[in-house]
Amino acid sequence: MSNKDLLKNLADKRTAHFLSLKKNRDHSHSIIGEQLYSKKSHFIFELLQNAEDEKAKKVKISFDNEKLIFEHNGNPFDINDIDSITSFGNNERKKLKPNAIGRFGIGFKSVFSVTQKPEIKSGDFHFAISDFIVPNLIDSEKSKTTIITLPFKGSQQHQIASDVEATLKELNSTYLLFLNNIALIEIANLNNGESRFIKLKETNYKNSNLKLFSISEEENQKEFLLFEDTVSIAKKKLPIKIAFTISRKLNRIEFVTLDSSPLFAFFATEKETNLPFYIHAPFLTTPARDNIISDDERNQKLFSALTELMVAAIEQLKTNNLIDLNTWLVFPCNISFYKNEIYKMFCDNFFRFLTNKKTFILPSDDNGFCHVYSAMRVRTKEFKTLISTKEAKSFFGRTEWVTQKINNTDFQTINTWIEQQYKVPTVGFKELCEKVDDSFFKNKSDEWLLKFYQCISDTPELWRAANRGITVGALRNKAFIRTTKNKTVNPFDDNGNLNVYLPTEGTSDYQFVKNVFLADKDARRLFKSLNITTPDLIAEVNEHVIPRIAKTKNPYRGIREDIQKIFRAIRRADDVDAEAITDKLKSISWLLAKNNLTKKTTLNKPDEIYFPTRDLTSLLGKSSTATFLDSTLFSDTKSKQNARSVLEDVGVFFRPRRFYKQDDDIVFENRIASTQNYWNGNDIELEGLKEYLRKTVDKKASINLWSILVKSSEGWKTSGYANTKFIQQLKETKWLFNKFGQRQKPSEITPSELDEAYEDSSALMTALEFKADEIKDFELEHDGKFLSNDELQKLKDEMTELKREIERLKNQYEPTQEDETENNLPDIDDIEIGDELSSDETQPTDDDIPDDHQTDDYTNNGSNGSVGVMTSSVPTKRQRKIGVRGEEFVLKLLRESYKNDNTIEVCDLNEDDKLGVGCDIIIKKNGVAQTLIEVKATEGGYENKFKVSEKQWRTAIKSHLDNDEPEYHIYCIYYAGGTSPQHIIIKDPVERMMKKQLRFVEQWFNVRSIKR
């Protein structure tokens, strides 16, 4: 029977069947064809599935506003295929094929949602289907490809065309991913003539068995790493596949995470897996192929096989060096998706895979891999360098470090998963410090401790004290600070007080941080955070130093350092604390002192010893009872002087002591009873004086003794000293020298006859009963002074010479009465100038500007004949002429000085009629003003004063305040009426005034003292 006859018989049979359905009001054909699928355009995927089943390699989909044409090069239609697509549930041939997609025989019926009469041209057949099931022959023309034409329903053409166009735009690379046959899809929009191609290309990764699929569409390309296997179910080998989305950079694979990963049964279903990769298997789906049958045994076996395929895929990735922390992002280890049953199956199997003792795929910090049960995460990279494998095993039960990259927020899901599933701990200094005891730090080297200090310097929570619900820091009660004695101690005692300090000068009873740690800035920051400071020196002196000295009678090792601490403590203490320490020291033997003769060093009370001044050591050099403070207590003269005030306060003597003899004992004065009246008794002696006067006293020794007595007498005033034995001894001895070098007793010499080297002390002279001085008494009575003949003649000679010099200066510089006219000044050409400008500085003196400085005439302001020129507001003709002469002199001076410099221009503002601008002359350099010059002139000498105007003064201030302004100079011309004027330049008069080198009173100024 011919194909034509076969098709006619089938058409007749389908027509009869349709009439029967219609007669029985059975509309199942329209329900299946038009309502089975939620989207009208779903038919496109059904056609692709049919093409895949027929082993098509190429598919072309063309559409316009009226129709869609689907063409493929797969197996042509035969009569059985026509029978299948025009019936319901009759697809036995495909059911026998394990890889066939369409097994229900209803997929083709989806075209009726968009068309009423599909037309098919394939192989020997060219027919159209009407009434859903009736194939009507069109002609017998053969076709090498299968062409399905779907004219859109007339009433819905516009909507259908729009839906079709939108669906085809969504058609992308994943629709080819799990197909075995179709490798090219062309989509042509006949409305605008545009076409696009989706191409599939398969290669192997490098030299491995890994399959790479590259699916390109125009310039866009997606790549996938595909793993596949088969599973035997009901004597059939069914294919299963897993695909990872990848990108390649520099021939290196990088895995790409997915926003969505639908379950694939050749084509994507609407079932979301949440997996970071795609999975495919020939699952049993619902008739609409939008979901799978979840409780189907076959489907469960396929899922189980896919989870095993995932494990195998991971093992292959490791074999091919494709696993790093980024790869873990495409492993199923996200707890948030655990409620998805499909995701849970893969996640659980991945968990079991990792627990295998041979599974090492967790990236470690040494670029290798570690096992999840031996792994631990580290908070900082420095931490793992400070802990050995043995210590890690002991403290944390783990021996390997996960790569530190896992701490990056990009890997938070991985972090959470390994922590919850495998209890992988995160460890750092906090966890370590919670585990260790004091012996741990005790056995560490200085180098280890230094690095430890550096690492924890910014983590104060490790040593914080417990407070209102805040737990105590892990290090708070641990001994981890090493001292100078190589002992490792807790920084705090049981009461929370410091237990260790920063080193100070000398030794101490406190524990100090070892110096090796103080050179490092991070370690110092740790000590600062711990509030470790130098000890409280005042507390140390009160609590340790003074009690230690008080209980000993002899010098001990470290006594000098203790004494220096006492000095420093008193200097640093406030008045109250300093006084308290001083009071304690007055009554104990704490100062090192040496006897002058025996040189034996002992500990003495302050008022038992002398401060070793040059005068006292000279006076007491032969005294067997005198003891001097040990000078080795001081490193230099400065430190000795710094301690002086402290020693004075505690009672050390800076003058010779008074004493008296009682039986066989000698009773020396002390600071407490030094003001008692009995120290003026006739039995009171002065220590060392008898030995000092035993030899004939020379002038130097005499002056030294006098100086000591003058200073001492200030302290003897309250008790008196005139009646003492030592004063009587001084009265009876020739030990003073007069102006003629003669040695005399005090009673043989008057105060005025005493050599001038002795300082004045009327009180001491009275006590020693000097000879009466009649001349001095007369001078005091008559308020005068006696002069010798020689002194008188010398004074007369000096006065005569002074008058001659004044007369000479007047004749040379000052005008005579005949010169008072305005026109008899010498010609400017006859005026002499020096070789260079004068820039003499001025210095202040204490001379006063006279009260009459505003008078209008020449005023004699002193008995020495000096003249001060007072410029009036209406100057005389002579004065104006002198002013002009001063300006002419300065112009000549400047032009002569700059005659060889072409860049300098000296501008006379008065000549240019530019008056009232605050200056007389401008010096320009290259046309730019550099210096403003105001000229002040007088016929008199240097004692004369000048007046400035308000404009001139403002100009000077502006120049001083602004560096960009020209400098302001005042040229002071003296003796301007003569042929040899003198000049002084005052640069920046404001600055000079501020330095008191120039005196301004109102608007007058005086050059107080001129260096000439």
C-alpha cells in the first residue's frame, strides 16, 4: 500500500473517531491541545524535544506576525509518527527508547494552543492536521528535512506572535546543554530579517577526560564542564549528567556560581534545585513536563546516582588540580538551602564524602589540602607561626590550618557549613590564652614573647578586668610578662594593682619589664595598653627606700642609688609630699659622708655633715670632727647644685657649726636648736676656726674666712654671736688686711681702710669691734665724699679734656651764628661721601626724651652743651633748606653707590612733585619698587630727634606687616649743614621700635645709641 493510501486510511479512521468524540461530547482533544500547558509558546520546546528524539543536528525556527516555521534535519516522519501525533497516549516506539524525551504522545498537541491547522512536510509526506487528530494529505512531494508550519489563529495572531518572540528571546545555551544530538539552533525573525545562532561545541580539558562544552550565541559564549555516567534501571542504561558553569582566564578554569539552577530532564523543568551546578537525568515528568514525579522509585534512583556522580566529579577536579577555595562555592554546602529536598540529598552525600578519612579537598594554608576533622581556621596569619603542630593538637585537637582566605566574606557560607557540620574551630590568641597556663609562657624564648606581644598589642579584651557582665580577659590572670630577672609574671596582683613596671634609673624593689622588649614599638604599645608605667617614685621612696635606710647603720650596696631616688622623689613631689619626705629624713642617718682626716665613709644624719663647698673645705680642712657629704653621690657639678635645696631643707650645714664642751663631750649645734640664746655664750666656739688660725693667715685665706663669717652671721642673727668665744678669738688675731697689704687685728683697722676685696658687712664689723672710721662718719653726715689730692687732680684733667673735645666737635660740625641764613650752605658737589652706605645698628639706652620735645626752637637740654633739634610744624627757611640738603645728600649717596648697576633706578619723588606718599625716594630694580626711603636731616649731632608724619608711620607699618611690600628705610642725616654730613640707615623702623632699639614718643623718635 502506498504512503498516500496509508495516510488516506489513517485520515478516514481519525475522522470517524473525531465524529464519535463530537457525538459523545468528548472535548478531551481540545483540552489537551489548548489547555495542558500554562504558556501558549511552550509548543516550541515540545518541537525541539521531538527533533532531539529524531536525532536532528540542526534546527531552524522562523517566525513572523502570522506563522512559525520549525525545520530540522532529523529522521523524517513515517506513517507511525503521523499515527502517534494524531492520537493520544500512543507513543509506544519512543517509550522503548531510553533517551527519548516524548513518551506520552501528547507533546505535539501543544501546537494547537497557537494554531488550528498545523502543516507538516517531512520525507514522503506533506499533510495538514485538522480537528486535532485528522491528517489531510496535501501532496506527495518529498522533503529532505522536516518542516512544520504553524499558521497562528486568526483571532489571536498578534498576542501569539508577541509570546513567540518573547519565548525565543529567552531560548539560551542551557537548552542545548543536555541534548545528545542538536548542536545548532537558528532563530530567524522574518519581520525584521534578523537571525541569531546558538551553537554547541564539545572539547576535552587539556589532556584529561573532562568534557568542555562551549555554547556560543553571536559574540556571547558560555562554557560548561560536563560530567556524565549511566545508571541501569529496569534493564535500561539511562544517562545522567552534571554541568558546572565555568569561565577560562589564561587557560585556567574558574567556576561560576548560579543564580538559578532548574532541574533538567533534557530541557529545564520548573523544579528549582538551588544547587550551584546543573543536573540532568531522564526523570519521569508530569504530562506538561514542568515538574517531576517526586515519589517515583526510578526518579529516586536517578537522584542517588547523580549524588554519586557529583562525588566522582569532585575527585576528578582534584586530580586535575581544579580545586581551590573558589571551587568550593560550586559545592553543595549552603545551609540556607537545606530545606530543598533535592539540595539536601546532594549536601548530605557531600558531607559523607568529606568524612571519609581519605578525603583531603579542603584548601590549607600551605597551598595543599587538609581533612575537615583535622582542620582549624586561624584568625590571623601571625598566630599559626607562634604555635607548633604539637601544641595545636594539645590545645585544639587539630593539626592543620585552613587557608586564611576562608575568612573573606565571600566564603561565609563555606565557613558556616564546616563549622556546623564538622565543628572546624576558629582559633586565635583569645582561644590560645584561654587554654594555656603560666608554664607555657615561662618556657618560651624572648624572641617568641616579643612576637606574641606584637600580635596582641591591639587586643585589650585579652586582659580586661571583669565588670558588669563583661567576662575577665583570658590573660588577666596569666603570667606572661618577662622581667629583667628572666621571671615571667602576671602584670597585675590579686587586687588588680600593677605587679610589674617599666625600668627606671638604678635598682628598685619592683619588678621591671625586660629591656629587650622596650625597643619594639608594638610591644611598648602593649605595655601602654596594660597601663604599665614607671613605678610611683614617691611611693617607692616612702614604702621601700626610707625604711631600708632607716634600719641599717652602715653603707650597703645600692645606697647611692637609693639616695638619688630620694633626691628625685623630692624634686618631683608636690609641696605636701615633699615636706612629708623631708620631715622623715631629718632624723635618720641616710647620707654618705667622709671625715676630713680619716677619709672614712659613714651614714650620717643631715645636721651632722657639711655640704662640700670650696670655702668650707678650706676652713675645716684640719678639723678632726668635720664630716663632708660624699661628692661621689653626684655625677657632676650640675647634679650637685640641683641637690643643694633638698639638702638645705633636711638640715645639712652650709656654714661652720657652733659648739661647746660639756665635760669630755662636744655638743654641736643642730638645726632644731640653732636659734637658742645660749649659742651667744662666751663658751661657744666655731668648728675648725682654731685649726684655721693656728698658722699665719694669708690674704686669700683671710678673705675666705671673712666670706664664711658674713654668710654665717645671717643665720646667727636670732641667737646673736658677739659674745661668743670664737668672736673673741677673731678679735685677738691679726688676720685682716688693709688697702696697703698690712695684716691687722680688727681693732687696728677702720672699715674704710679694709681692703676692697672684703665684702661689706657692718654687722660683722661691729661684732669684731673695728676701729672707728671718722672720715666715713663725716661723709655720711655731710652727704659728700673726700678725695685724695691724686684723685682730685685726675678728675680735673678729665674735665679739661672733655671740654676740649666738645669745642672741637662744635667747630667742625655745627653752624656758627653767621651761618644762620638760608643761602650760605656749601654746594652739594663739595659735600664728601663715604665709599659705601652705612648700615649701622642702633642700641637702646636709658636716656629720656626731654619733656619740651615739641618746642619750635633750638633748646639746650643738658648742662653738657648738647643740642636737640626740635622741628616745628612751621619750619624756618633754614630748616627747610637743611631738609632739602639732606635729601640731596642721600640722592648723591645712592647714585654713587649704584652707578655701576643698570638695573637700579633712584627716583626723587619731590622732583616729580609726588608729595604726601610717605617717603622721599624710591629705589626701583628693573622697574619694580624695592625700597622706600624717608630722609630726616638736622644740622646737629646724634643726640637730636626727628619727627615722622602719620602717613610716613602708616607706610612703615604696612611695609613691616606685608613681605610683598617694598622695604621702608629712614635715612637720618646729621651735621647736614656742613661739608661732611654723617648718616645712619634705620631699616624697618617698626621692627627696631619693637626690639627697643628705637624710641618713639608720640610721633618723635630718637636713635638712642649709635654704633659708629
